[in-house]
Amino acid sequence: MITTILTAILAVMGAGLIAKRLVQDSWYHEITIKEFCIAVIASLVIGIPAGFGVVYNMARNSEATFVEFWNGREVRAVERPVACRRDGVCRWEYDCDPYLVTYSCNCTKDGCSTCTRTEYHSCPYVNTEYNYYIETTLGNYTIDNNRFPYDWANQRWRARTSIPTHVANRAGVGPPQFWLDALQRLNAGDPWAVTQRREYTNYVLAARSTTIMQRDAETYVQQYKELLPDFDADIYNFYQADKVYGIGPWNRSAWSDVVARFNASFSFFQGDLHLTLVDADKHTIDPDAYASALKTYWMRADLGDRPLAKNTFVVILGVRQDTIEWARAFTGMPVGNDAAVIAVRDDLPGQEFTVANLFGDIDLTASKPDYGDGVLATILATSQATKFRRVYMSDFEYLFKEIPVPWGWRVLAGLVSALLSIPLWILMAKVGDPPKSRERYGYWPR
């Protein structure tokens, strides 16, 4: 910080020296040594604190911006026709109906000539193009736009104009398969769960607070580094994400589906469940040390803006055959939801490791959030004593001042401070003692 402030002071003084040099030969303006010192002191009191305050706040807000998963479900598959016309809004068009346009050309000092050129209208290939969307509780997703109808050869906008096959292939014919699958799911009353990333503010992660980063767990990270899955949940198929991490023989896809369905209802609490499965037959580990290592690994700085988010609830299950041998849990915050964490640790060991036992049946079309009646679902969503509660970042605003500011922002703060000092140098040049040139001649030169 001291180095940065000294740099800003030098920048302000440099701006002053440049200003003094520019006006020193002026008949009307001059910056004296006294005025120079006054401007530097004023910059130290006003300009530099203002510049650093504005830029550092911007920097810290930027550094405190991370992304988290929000969850929902599909609601409706929408097919929207777009009526086509000449020079209209349809995408697939060709040049048609030429016409002449006059314009000025061959201009000289004596005037311009009038020339003409041929231009064309834009005619659509078909009468109607179609846009396909899927409405979800998190917003609308565009699956594809401007597709041709199935019978595109019979839907030509101008009957005498044929449509090249390559144009139809590029446009796509009929509803896209993903949209058709969604329509079938929705008609059957079995919509998919939906997930998306949204920005949020996290002062704890940005400040790299020792209360959550658990620096003493780095030894556990090294101890279990071969058993720590990457935090690689990402979006695919527009709005799906795998949030199950397996070290064992389980069907990750099947468990990902049920976790996604649970999260669709868990969104009522703004929560996001991630499940890690460990094969206890093959790996004998210390559950507490492993949980500490996994949390530290998933919150490391090199994950950029995508480390473990504050709304995440992580459950780790050590499974031996079809039985849960041990269980641990943690969240993305240093405090909160302790009752749920303890309940997972104490209530899940000995339970049958099945989807039906942990989650039960979840109906995404229910009028109210349906969490299922499984053991884990009860702990996280329906038990008043243990259900998930999102921790508010306002409780950690005191960490805002501790967020480190990158060097690029510090340089910018110095430059802004120098720019803010410019009005002071202009003021010093216009007020105060008259220029020596006026004293010399006794009048203002004309």
C-alpha cells in the first residue's frame, strides 16, 4: 500500500511539473513554487484519497464477484412462427426484384453528375420460419431460430423460385430434436431439471479469509490428492449440469439426475446440493480429514470466479456395498447450517444407499416444491431443525476492506489520482501572483 501511495504522489507531482512547464512561458499564467506545493498538498488531501477510494471500491467489487448455480425446471416448449415478407425479418433470403437507384457521382468544382446503379430487394425463401424456445422457471432458452417447416418445398414464398437444398440444410427443417424431446417430456409430465450460473458477491472468498480457507488443511490435500475429484460441474445441453462426483463403481449419470431433480425444488431455499461418493471398500480414509481436504481443494484461488459457492451444500458419502458407512457435509460459508451438517454426519451412516432411501420420489410438476421424502431430502429441506438456510453476505461486509487489490487496479488508481489533480494545477495557474512577464512590461501584451 505504501509503495502504491508513493507512486500516486509521484504521478501527481509529475502531472504538476508538466503543467508548470507548459505554462511557465505564458504571458498570462504561471505556477509558482508556492502554488506548486499547495496543489501537491491539496492532491494528497483530496485527489489521491478520492482516486484510490473510487478505484479500490471498483476493484474490490470486481474481485468479490463470483458465480453460483441456480436451479429450476422446464415449464413449456414453445414454437413461434415468423411470417416472412419482402425486406422483412426472416433470415433466409435471396436478392430479388431489381430496381434503379440514382446517386451523385463524378463530382468536380463545377458540380456533380447523376449516376444510377441496380439494387435488389430481399425476398424470403419460405412463407414462414420458426423459432423454438423452452420456457423454464429460470427464464427462456432459445434452442434454435429461423428454421424451415417440414414441407418447405411446398411453402415457398414465391412459387416460381426454387429453394436450394443447401439453404434448407443450413436453416434446419422442422423442430430441433432437443426441443422435440423436451416437448415429449413436458407432455408426459416429467420435465427436466434446469441449472444456470449467476453472479453473486462473496467477500469471504475474495478476502481469502483464514476462517474458511482452512490453510491447515493443505496437508490433507496433499495426503488425499489422488482421491479429490475436480470441481468440474459445468453446463451442457443448454441447462444441465452434473453435480455428482464419484470415486467408485456407481452410475454417476443416474445419481446426477436425481440430484438435479432435488435441486430444482431445493432452489426454493436458494440451495445447491453437490454429492461426492467414495468407495469405502477400496479407500480407507479419515472422513474429517478428507472433507477438510475436499473443501480446501474446491475453494482454491486458481478456480477463478468458479470455486465452491456460498449456496452450495456438499454431502460426502463413504459407501460400502449398498450401505453408507460414513457421511460428512460442509457448505461454501464458514458459518451457518451447522445443524444440517451434524445431521448428515450422525443420521446417514447405516442407511441404505439407494435413490429411494436418500431422496424418494420427486414430482417437478407439483404446485409446491417437492423435495421427496428420503432421509437426505428430509434433513436438507423439510425438517424445521435442520433445513438449509442461505447465509447472507451482509454479515461479512467487514471483510470488504481486506480484499487484496491487484496491481493493475493500483496503477489505475494512481493514474486517476493524477487526473483528478489536473483541475488543481489549472486553478494554480490562473490565480495567485501575476506572471513575471507582466511585472517586466507593466501591462498585458496584446
